[in-house]
Amino acid sequence: MHITLTPIQDASSPQWSEWKEIYLSSFPENERMSDNFFEDVFSQKGLNEDNTITVLAVVDSEDPFAVLGIVVHEIVEEERYAFVWYLAVAEEYRSSGIGSGVYSQLLAQFKSRNCDCLLYEVEIPEEGDSTHSQARRRIKFYERQGARVLGGYHYMQSVDNGSDPIPMYIMIHLFRTLDFNEMFDACKSCFQSEFTPSGEPCFLSEY
């Protein structure tokens, strides 16, 4: 199987229905952005030229209409970072190497765009909606790809569907050496007022 990442341009895409099914089954309601968010992404409302959000379907190159997974990412070229909003593989294809393959393709893309780092949120095992083992497995997966869990801050994830904000960890994948001040500057730019330094910056190692 050779996986490719296919952009979804609008809700009329033949992959959109399957994409939405994976999205709804992979993320709890309090972590999901609304349909209005995706409508705005497709129409590019509220986005400037430097901030681009992309919706991708993970497909097999031999069967491009069967969706194996989903990705939403953003590249902020002016600040030299990328942010993955969502990454998930359909349940029946998990533990098959597809997630690692998708992640590798994303890393190559972000490096080619001269990003210094990649940021994304993960559930805190003690506080997330999923079981502890599921949250820990996610963190371990990303650590195997080369990412680290940041510590020394307070962060509340907020979505646009009316759900209460929830605390989350932030993980970072570095493409060049950055000190913690530079890492936190990227986090402040990405997460804005939801990100508050609180204590000594560090990498968490208990996972």
C-alpha cells in the first residue's frame, strides 16, 4: 500500500463524507471544531496569506476514494512553525504503519517549508476523555517519531462548538535546535492567550 495525502477543497469532495466519519469517531465532541470552522477553511474566510489551514484525506494511491485517515494542519511561514490540528487513522487501519507513514510525509512537507518546529495538542492521560492507556499510547507514538512533551506551562484547548475548554499537553517536534525560550515563543504565537508559562520550561519524561 502506498499512501498519499490528498487535499480536500470543499464539502463536495467525494472523500468528504468518509473524512467526516473518521473525524467524528476519532475525537470527542469537546475536542472537535464545528462545521462552520471547516466551511471557513474551505472558503478561506478569516485567513491571511501567511496562515494556511489545509484539510487532507489519507488515501491509498490505488484507491483514492477510500479514506484511510485524516489530517488538518496549518503552516505559519512568518513564524516558521507548523501546527497539526487533527491527525487520525480509521479504526480498521490502525496499527498498520499508516500513522507513521502519514507523520513522515508531514515532516518532509514542513521541513521543505522551512519550519523550525511542529506543534500539536495531546490529551493529558490523567485528565483526558479517553482512557489513560489510550492517551499514553498516543504520546508514546509521537515520541517514537521524535517529538517531545513540553512542560512548564498551563494550556486550555478551546473549540468553537460551545464546549468547555479542557487542559491539554503540547508536543513539539524540532527541525532545528531551539532553546526553550524559542519553543515557548512558538507556542505563544500558536496558542495565544490559552498558553500561559507556569514554572521552569522542560521536557516531560514520564511517558
